[in-house]
Amino acid sequence: MRLISGIFCLALFACFLSFNACKETPFQQGKILYENFCANCHMDDGSGLEGLIPPLAQADYYRDHVIESACLIRYGMEGPLEVNGRTYNQPMPGTDKLTEFEITNILNYINEAWYDDLPYVKLEDVRAMLKSCKED
């Protein structure tokens, strides 16, 4: 009986630790992917590179184009882009190394890190958007 009680306590403690870990670091994979694929240009804090690379944190363009941003991550873009009243014209390289799931995690990390009111991004929406922008 003591063994069962000990195992139960250990299992309960493990659940508590894993719950707290998830609570403290939501979208951990998205954060790691952001740091590896995005932060070099958009900075760790999402502030961008003054005058060259647009911010992601509190950016009107991102707020208005969350799902469409999946296409920018995958395929990149060229040409001018206005963000928060400033025009940026640096080409953004895309990366086909990221899966739909990973792109979704990056978007959710950005939403959670720098926005209070953006909804959770669904994998199905990212998948549909990537298919749509690929066909364009």
C-alpha cells in the first residue's frame, strides 16, 4: 500500500511540474523556432532593426495579416511594406525548412509574446493559407 501511495504521489508531482512548465512557457517550440529562424532580423524582442527590418511586436501590419504571415515565413517577400507608418524595403527570405505545424507555432508564439488580443492560430488555417499563397 505504501508503494502505491508513493507512486501516486510521484505521478501527481510529475503532473504538477509538467502543468506548471506549460503554463510558464506557452508555445515553447514556437519560441525556439522564432529564435532560430526569425530573431536574427526581427530581434529577440520583436522590435526589428531600425529602418531596415520591420518590427513584429505591436506591428499594425502583423496584427492585420496574422494568417497571411505564414506565407511570408514560407516564401519570403520583396518590395515595400508599410509597418506602423514606416516603409521597409528589404527583401525577406523565406524558408521551406519549416513545416506547417512549426509555422503555426511561430505565429502563436508571436501572438502570445507581443499581443494581448490576437486569437490562437489554427493549423488548418495556416495549411489553407499556405496552399492559397503557393497557388498565387
